Amino acid sequence: MTHRDIASQHAATLETAPTHYIEGNGIRFAYRRLGPADGTPLILLQHFSGNIDAWDPAVVNALAADRPVIAFDNAGVGRSTGQTPDNVEAMARDAVAFIHLLGFSEVDLLGFSLGGCVAQQIAAEQGQLVRKLILVGTAPKGGEEHLLAVLQAAFSQTDAPDPRLPLFFTNSPASRSSGLAFLQRTKVRKDDRDTDNGRAVTDPQAKALIGWCATPDPGHTILRAIGQPTLVVSGSHDTMLPANNAHAIFKELSNAQLILYPDSGHGALFQHHETFVSHVRTFLEAQPATA
């Protein structure tokens, strides 16, 4: 990579960064890289049905101001090839393969919703790879989910301009206003947009999320294997993966902080994007406590 390439990457935004590809393990992964060349990379693990362009530029661009940030499509999603797995364990293996293909030996993970389940699996299995962990709007193994009911309710609101409005935001005027602004930000990019692969992605992903929550883990083996510093975030009125999941995760982790955002649903990180970015920066920049 030339100096010009590095400067261009640092100046790029989610809306302008080129989509790159890297191939291995039989999968051609699509990704965008933002921010400086140096520093611990922050890898973004996306929600159910989401691709690169479903991320909020207000979150991604702000986080990339002072660290490398990489948004990617896991196997079968968007422009990545391969088949979308129907279980979290396989999704985690594919994500780790992608990270290794990029040559990283240590990363931070930000997992949102289904991506948070994948992030937990990776952190539990790859202790040396993951430095810090951010879990947003997610559930522990054996946690509570209402995916299908919430999806049905959201798609029944025919007056909503986008199903993500009722899925991610509450009915309060303030939350809906934030939701409409979020939707506008996600549509700014016009060229080289990611692709929606429909049920080839959503069917196995739904099975994976429902299966993760339906599998009892009375010993909390996944959470108790995670020793990395973790920031747990939820919206106060998340109907898909309720906030009690965040508290359950927080209680079982050995080194965690918990934040609940007010008057917010599943998309709390997008509604409170400035506050969320500030919290994430503080968390990622904090030095480990000394004995």
C-alpha cells in the first residue's frame, strides 16, 4: 500500500470507501476499511439481515477518526461468496478466517445483535485474537429473543417508510425522529452499494439466532470463557432482544461495563450515536488496571 493509498483510506468514509475483496477458505469476502493504517483494528459484526451499507455512517465514520475500522460481509452476505451458515459457531469460524486473511493478530470486536452472538463465540474461543469486546443489542446463549414476532409486527406497519424504523426505534417522537435521520444517513451512498441477498441470508440467520437463544447454557460456559474487557450496551425498550439480556451478560462476565440508553429500541447505537461513539472511544482507549 502506497502513502497515497494510506492517506486516501484515512480520508474515506463509509459512504465513499471502495469495497475491497479478499479470498480464502473458499470464500471471497467483501469489506471496507476506514481510518488510519496503524492501531488495533475494530472489526464490525453486523445484525440479522444487514450488510455493509446497513451500518450507520455516523457511527462508523466517527469511530474511524482515530482507529482502523473494518466493516465486512460474512459468508453469503452482501457481496461475499459462500453460503450463510445457520449457526453462530460457523459464522464465528468464517469471521475469524476473514480476520486472519487480513493478517491481524489482535483486534477489537463490535458485535451488534446477531453479530454480538458471533462476537461472544469468537472472544470465548480466540482469547489471544480479541483484545476488547463491545456487545450491542444482543443476547447470551440461552437468552431471550422475539425475532419472528417483532419482524411480523414491523412489516405489518405499512405506513413506515422502512421496516427498520419500527424494528430499531420506539414510538416516541424523539426516537422516531432519530430513526428517520438514521435511515437518511444509510442511503447517502449511491454508487457501489452492497447487495441484499434475501432469504438466502435471512432464513439461515434467523435459524442461527433462534437456535442460539433456544440452546440452554446453564453454566454460562461461553460468557465465563470471556476474560477480555467488555462493554455491554442495550436500548431500554429493545423488543427483539430485550435489555434483560444485557444485564444477564454483564453479570456473568468477569470484566464488563453495562450501559442502557433511554427511550431506545434495538437500534440504540444509531439513535444515540454521538453518545455511543464517545462511550466506545473511552472504553477502547482505557488502559488496563494495574495491580
